[in-house]
Amino acid sequence: MVKVCFVTTDGRRVDVNGEPGQRLLELGQAHGMPLEGTCEGQMACSTCHVIIAPDWFDRLPAASDDEEDMLDLAAGVTRTSRLSCQIALSAELDGIEVRIPDEARDMQGR
């Protein structure tokens, strides 16, 4: 199991467990986080944008140029922003903290 702490827009901390290889997007959606993921993880939108805690950001593989391009379209982007569809959980990420951006909107009603 890989522990993930989601921090909601109101500051609530939600600790959940995922499986190695599972995408952060899928885990967040399964636990009610407002991560729309309109393109279903195909990196054709930025509706799964999250902000990684600074002390975890450098532990992630670098974002691809395509991911960087999509992040340019996201609202509220920070230096540690990533697309949750591009982050696969692993033992090295056990305990990662992920903040939902204030601008998060989920039109699917999650």
C-alpha cells in the first residue's frame, strides 16, 4: 500500500491508501477529490491538476514537455504543480502530500 495525504481546498487532510502503479488521479477520484480528469488520463486537458508538497516534488520523475504544456493551461499553477494522471504511485512515494488547487472544479459532481 502507498499512503497519500490529500489536502482539500478547505485545508482538511484526507489520508488514503493506494496500490503501487495506480495513478494519483484514479485514487483521488475514488476518494471524492474534485479531480475531473476530463480526458481520462490522456494528458489532453489540465482538469486533474494538483499541487505536490515541496518536499515531495523533487522525488517525482520530471514532467514531460507535453505535461508542462498542459499545466500552462491550468488555473492556479505553482512551481510544484503536476497532472495527477501522470503520477504513478510507488513505494518511494509512500506518505506523499498532495494539495487540491483552490480553483479545482469537478463538473462530474464528485
